[in-house]
Amino acid sequence: MQPVVPSLDARIPVHVLTGFLGSGKTTFLRHLLDEPSLADTAVIINEFGEVGLDHLLVREVSEDVVLLSSGCLCCAVRDDLISTLADLLAMARSGKVAPFRQVVIETTGLADPAPIIHAVLSAPELLHRCRAGSVVTTVDGVSGSNSIQSFAEAAQQVALADCVVITKAELVQPWQVDALKLEIARVNPSVRSLTSGKGAMAPARDVLGQAENPKHLGSGSVHGVHSHGIKTFTVEVPGEVEWPAFVEWLELLLAARGQSILRVKGLLPVKGDERPVVIHGVQHVVYPPEYLPRWPEGSPRGWLVFIARNLTRAAIENSLRNMLATRS
Ligand SMILES: Nc1nc2c(ncn2[C@@H]2O[C@H](COP(=O)(O)OP(=O)(O)OP(=O)(O)O)[C@@H](O)[C@H]2O)c(=O)[nH]1
């Protein structure tokens, strides 16, 4: 007779990749999916913002990517997550998508991973097919310490991690990485901390596959931990921008308002370049631009998503308009 519940190994691990805003989740996920052993991975990306960007970047390295937008997985779109997972499993069974051996959920930068795992494990339709995988948390080597100290979400993501990946390590001194490791250990004494950076990413085999660690299920909480007053809004950028003027504007904006602007990202048409330019700012730092090969179907032309507190869309729009009026 067939067992009613398959052995643990037969069930698909659902890993959660979390980490504070801009800490490098998508960059690290793209690196993971590049590894041949992780080729058969289905990816669910949850973005906090009216327009999604991360799924466009990840789709360059993996086809099985589903975007869940317009809300945070740990509070607003949990039912969507369950139905998305159930749909993916059904489509793999019927051959509509390639079979996969694991799922990675990339959360928003403000998510609490506990309710997400709780939702996956408590959904009757998933009980026989999925099991909890690892919680992997990226911590920004540059701004991680500030985030852990200032934002409950960042501390919670570290507290619930099976594995922490300290990103952007090549941008800071080794002693700063050591200090950050100590800070992480104070929040989560049993966590494994790996160091990663562009050119020397932490190997996938060291990050995933540490499943069966029930630590993150202990809280059983079903509501996310959230700081107050953090909002997201999208600002439209009309027409092509002059790159030097735009970067100068963004750098000045983040230098002045980096405490309020936690994250900015977007896609821009830039004069003299056919390709859409991907913009990334994290707190006070503007990162070098990336490029998409072409404009994604259905994507608006020029937009910036802000995740901020104590700052209005109107203030950003005014500032942008002034820059465009004088410099474009
Ligand atoms: N130099 C350097 N830059 C990095 C590294 N990891 C990420 N970045 C840059 O940091 C910026 C944000 O990275 P993302 O991977 O988009 O961060 P994220 O956590 O997915 O961002 P959200 O989904 O908005 O929370 C991008 O410009 C990346 O290129 C790293 O290890 N080294």
C-alpha cells in the first residue's frame, strides 16, 4: 500500500530567500540559478512596489519565474502564494512547465519570513507535496548593521535565518565584515554566516540544502513584523534622460535623504543608449547601472519605485521635474 504522506525527501523543499531592502537578494538568486545543480528550481518573487523589476532580471537566467506583486507575502498576498505554489505543482504534473525539484521564494525586503513558512506548511493543498527548506537571509555588507539596528524587519530576517549571506563584502574592509558577523551572531547565535561579493559569490551548495531545520517555525506567527510609516510609490520619468545629470540628481537625493529613502529602483530610457538602464539605490548608495537587452513587453518606459518613510511622492516628483527642466 502507498504511504499516505510521502517521506520527507520526496517532498519539494520550499526555500525562502529574504533580506532587507537592496541587500542583494536578486543578485544572489541569479548567481544561485546559474549553478547547474539548481537548474530545476521554480522561483516565486514577491515585490513591494507597483511595478516589478526583479522578475525581469531573474528571467534572464531562469524561465520558471512567477511574480507576486502589490503587497507583501507575509501579510497581504499569502493566499496568492499558496495558490501559486499549488498551480506550479499542478502544471509540473501535467507537463505545462518543466518539472522542478525545489522552490525558492524571494520575499520583499520588508517581509517577515515566519508567516510565509507557516503559510506553506499549514496549507492542506501543499501538505503532501512541499516541505520547509532553508531560510537564507542576505545582509548588506555596507548598510546591514544600520538596518539591523534601525528596522525590526531586518533583525527578524536575521533571527529566523538558517544561513546568512553577507553581501557586498568586497566593498568593505575585512574588519567590518567581522564586526557584522558578531552583530549577526548576537541576533541569531546558531546561524551560519557566509561572505559573498561580486567576483566571489558564496557557493550555492553552502547556502541551500540545510533543510529540516525547524527553528524558523517556532514562533508560529501568522502576521509579519513591520515598522511603521514605510510606503512605496512609483514616479514616472517622462522621456529619455541625460545619464550624467540623472546620476548626479540621484546621488544628491540619496546623500540628502538616504535616511528616508530605503530603496529606489527602476528602468530608464537614457539618451544615446537603446537598452533600458536598471537603476539601483540603497539608502545612501547609488550602484552602478545594469542593462536589460531590450524593453520588457508590457513594461512602462521610464519609472522609479521608491520605498521610503517620511517622504512624499510629490517631493520626489518636484525635485525630478526641476532636474529635468534644467538638465535635459
Ligand atoms: N558591489 C556589489 N554590489 C552588489 C552585490 N550584491 C548586490 N549588489 C548591488 O546592490 C544593488 C541591489 O541589489 P539587489 O540584488 O537588487 O537587491 P535586493 O535585495 O534584491 O533588492 P530589493 O528586492 O529591492 O529588496 C544592485 O545594484 C546590485 O548590483 C555585491 O555582492 N557586490
